[in-house]
Amino acid sequence: MVSVPTRSIFAALSAAMLGLSACAHPAPSSAAHPTSAHSALPAPAAAPPAAAPAPEREYYAWVASEATDRIALVRFGREGGAVVREFTTGIMPADVDGPHGLAISPDRKDIYISTAHGTPFGYFWRYSIDGDSLVGRVQLGNFPATAQITPDGAFAYVVNFNLHGEMVPSSVSVVSTDHMLEVARITTCTMPHGSRINVQGTKHYSACMMDDMVVEIDTRDLAVSRHFLVAAGKERGVVGAPPQAKAGEHAGHDMGGHGMAAPTPGDVGCSPTWAQPSADGARLFVACNKSSEIVEIDVASWKLLRRLPAGQGVYNLAVTRDGKLLIGTNKRGRSVSIFDIATGKELAQIPTKRKVVHGAAVSDDDRYAFISVEGIGSEPGTVEVIDLRALRSVAQIDVGQMAGGIDFFRSEAPK
């Protein structure tokens, strides 16, 4: 068994956790309930929040643990949460391969995993879920990270994040899933992250962590079609590919915390880490990790709609299939935010058991969000289950260290 050294990270900023509005009970007003000096009674204690109703189905999600090369299937149901089974990925015997991105095929038969810690290049793997058997792998670029499969299952789009390389424009790899063959490598920007495809399968989006922009790829042309500048006060949509930054232009940026470093005073940059299309593909939500905001873009006009205040270090995003809720993981804030998309209001900011909140995936009935939490030091990673009706955490499932890439698998009636 490979020994994994303890990983150090920059200290996370503490964020004040907001109370859940759905569970709040205001104290009685003295004006509404007057008492005399001789008959004053103590105010009644606030009632505890009502317990979330038990799940009516069994829910399953897959999660990758970057520090242990373990891929785990977790279950949540009436009996709580548990790890169902695990397997190991990677090829390096003396070091971790670092599984980062994870995606399930639309037919739910295969699981795809990117391993980032190559020598120097990483790999993209396909496993059959039946028996966890390897189907194939392909070598990609530097630090392959977030991945998603097109709705027809024919292609995978994987960002080459290039975390440890020179600060120069990197790329998005397009892989034919049938043959596990890289058919295109599209240059985009510096440190692309958050690979997501619209529901129509026509557009791919990724955030440029070091360039304060989001890039759109036309999946029919396999080329960059537009980009959007997301820094506050500089918002602008542009047709075509972005200008390519040169080596040394980002020398002043500190990436040691990988989304954990707080902005310096006066820094109004965005440092986007995720680009999430809405359920109908009409809008695009971008997580500004540095400024703790979410940028909303109208896709048709390619113009800014709103900037929403978010939790500290908002990192990954997900939307419910009915298009009503937006989920944001707050990497520095040790919490998960739930937004009403129609109003832009944050409905709840829910604390997590451990620090370094990472990914989010929504169940097929929009009832639960499955959240991966990395943990720090020797702590295990965690999958935290959020009830999207009760707006509270209802289960925590321990998995391997540095839980990151996560995708919902399926739900079924209890057996």
C-alpha cells in the first residue's frame, strides 16, 4: 500500500455561518406580550429545528479521493449513509496519481476519472461500473482536472488545469469515449477549471482561474467561440478566442492554496473556478473564488445579468434539474450555500463537518445535494448530504483523504 504524506494547505479564513431562515424562531416581543414587574415570566426557549423527513429512496453517488487514489460508491437512505464499495485507480507505484475529475456516463454504465499527478502528463480513465473493471485510458495534458461527458455519451471534455506548470495558456482535451482517443486539444486560457456542457450538448464552458474570464467552446466546431471577462467593473462578452497570455504575466499570483488563498486588500479580481450552465442552458453561472461572488451571464446576448454575493471562497456550482436552485460550495467558508435562482436570494448557508469544501452533485429528483469535502491533514474526506427541502445537512459519510470529484449515480426504491 502506498504511503501518503500529510498534505499541508494554507489556513482557511473563518466565515460566519448564517442561520437557516427556515429554522429560525424569533424571540417574543415585550410589546406584543406585556408583563408587570410582579408577574414577569422568562421568555420561552426557542423550539429545536424540526428533523428532516427520512428519505423515501436509496441514493448513490461516486466520489474520488485525490490523496489516496480511491474511488468510492456511497449510499444514503433511511438507514443513513455508508460506503458501498471502493476501488483504486492510477499507475504510479511510488506516488499518488491524484484522481481529480469524475463523471458518470449518461447511460450510467461507465465512470470516467482524470488523474492529475502525471510525469508530467496525466491520464483519463474509463471503468465499467459493473465490476469496476478498466475499459481504457488515454494520456492527456498537464494536470487533467474537471471532466464532463456530452449528453449523447460520445465525448468527454477534460480541462488540463496545469496547476504546477508554467503560467501559460493551457487547454481542454476532447476525448472520444468509444475508443478512449483524444481527438482535439483546444487552447483556451491559463489554468482552466470547472468543465461543464449545456443540456443541449452544443456548448462547453470552463473558467480561467488566472485570467478572470470564462471560455465557451462550440462542440460542433471544436473551437473557442466566445469568452467573457468576469472581474468586477470589467464585465464584457467578446466573440472569438481570448488573447494568449505570455509566460511571466501571472508571476505575482499565489496559487499555493488552490482556491484557498484570500484576496489581498484592494484586489478586486474574480479568480473564477467554475462555470455552470443553467438547467435550460439559457444562463451561465460563474464562481468567483477570490471575490466570493457568483456572476450570472445571459448566454444569448452574452451580457452580464447579475453579480450575486456568495459564501467565502465559492468554488464549485451545481443546479437542480428543475432550474430553481443553485448550489455553491464555499471552499474557504466551510459551508454550502443554496440560492433561489429566480430571486438571487441565498436561502441558506449550511456549515459542513470539515473544512475545504469542494464539489457538488444533485440527485435525480432534486431532493438532495451530495457535497465532497477534502478535510485537512490526516482527516478523512467526507461526502456531506444536504436536504434541499429542509435546507440542512442530514448525513456525513467518511471516505478517503481529499475528497474532490463527485457525481450523482442513481436512486432506487428501498429493497
